[in-house]
Amino acid sequence: MSWPYVPLPDRPRLQWPGGARVALILTLNLETWDLVKDTDRPYYAGGPPILPDPLPGRVPDYPNYTWREYGQRVGVWRLFRLFDEMGVRASCTANAATFEHRPQMTQAALARGWEILAHNREQGELLTDFHGEPERERAVIRATLATYERHVGRPAAGWLSSSLRSTLETGRILAEAGVRFWCDLMNDDQPWPLDTPAGPLCIVPYSNEINDFTLVVRRGHGPAEMRDILLGELEALYAEGAVHARIMNVGLHPHVSGRAYRIQALREFLAFAKSLPGVWWPTREELARWYMESDEAAAHRAALRQAAPERKEAA
């Protein structure tokens, strides 16, 4: 897999529909973990854990498991209420295991008309577990997509891998399966086209930087600090978006942002975002379709395809 290096100043101007400056996407991750996993390595990828001294996957880790389950049982419903109150929608991700074992969450998102992306079979199973074994990876992806279609009633348009862990084959496998956009690659503030041997994908970047797990758990920011970081990011992108349109993805996890004392920080950020006239609130699918199909984005797509690939990693 390879892609061209095209720095932002070398690109044609990109402007969102209606002249919007920032496409703001709230990613609510509806994730499900197994209580135990047949492995001796620590199970909860992307740590740190809620308690130190991580256990091997084969040993039940009740603090980490039930911390996450708090989000499913309580936190996510607090976030649903907040989004309803603020009149905004989320772009959710969901594991196949969430559809099968925690369907109330996905049903609530679908009932609101929200987007759901396919997000692996189970959160602790990473595609990198199958590095060098493309048939096994393909089987996991296709099984996940089949579960998605069975519960949503339509094929999945987009994909985000668990912990953003994917392989050199993932893009090709997704394109083969009819997926149209992919979110694992976090290298830009704009969408860009990735041409795979099986067809094109639109890259709609996720963010592990503007992400409650990183801000709160990894870096220890309090609610007011998290709010100010989100406000600062949006203010800067909004100013820059007058020249080059930007994406701001906010990654949210029910067991993190769904805590009662953090809700006000998110409410204040959303109120500020709604006060700005140049903010577009698309789903990822809406953004990807517009970018890949509209005449307005044609020059941008062409410019990001014309440069020579920076490196060749795999066919």
C-alpha cells in the first residue's frame, strides 16, 4: 500500500458545501470486549488500563472490563441525552459483537437516524493479529460486514479498525468488499483518495489526538482542560478553513465522556460549535460521497493522486 505525499500548500483550495470551513464529526464508539481472551499478552489495546499491572487476556480483568461496561450500561445513555438536547448527531462505530450482544446501543443510534461504521468483530481482536495472513484477515472483515448488514439492513459504507490497527492488506480487502471510505489513517485534516488494487477508497481521517481517551486517560486532562482543548482546536481549524476546508473529528468513548462530571465540558463545546456559522455537521458517508463524487472536489482529488508515491510498501 502506498500513497502520494502532497503537502497542504501544494493543493487546490477545498471548500465544503455552502462555504463551510470545518466539517465537525462526533465519533461515538460503541465497542464491546470479551471478558477473557485466549492470550498471554495484555488484552486492552491502546491503554493505559484503569488500574496498573495489566493482566494477560486469559485472566479476567474485572476493573478494566467493568470500567468499559459502565459506558454501555450508563454512560452512552447520558451521551444520547446530551446529543438529543443539543440537536446534534453522532457518527458511531460499532463492533459486530456490539450488534449481537449489546443491541440496545446500536438500535438507539439507528432510531435517531445516526450513522454507524463497521468497527471489527470485537474490540480486542486487532487486524494486526493477522498480519501476513490476508485470508484470515479477509474472513474477519467479511464476517464483520455480514453482521453489520444483517442488523443495519444495508452494506457498510465505512470502516474503522479496532484501535486503528490494520495491515498492508486492509485497504485492498475493504475495497474488494465494497467499502467506500476508511478512517484508520490519521495523517490529514482533509479527506483524500487512496487507490488500492481493488479500487478507490476515500480516507476520512479519525484522530487519536482529539480523542477523549487520549486527553483524559493517557494525558490526565480534567474536564475544563478537555473542553478548552476542543475549543482551541475548533477555533484554529475554523480560522484556517477560510483558505483550506478542514475536518475536526472528536473521538468519544461512553466510559470516558459518559461520566457525569465530564458532560458539561462536552455541552459547552457543542454550544460553541453550534454558534459558528461555517461549521458543517456531516456524517462520514455524506462527506466521503461529496468528496469522491462532486465536481467541486475534482481538482483536489486529482492533485492528491498525481504526485509519485512517497514509498512503496506492498503491491
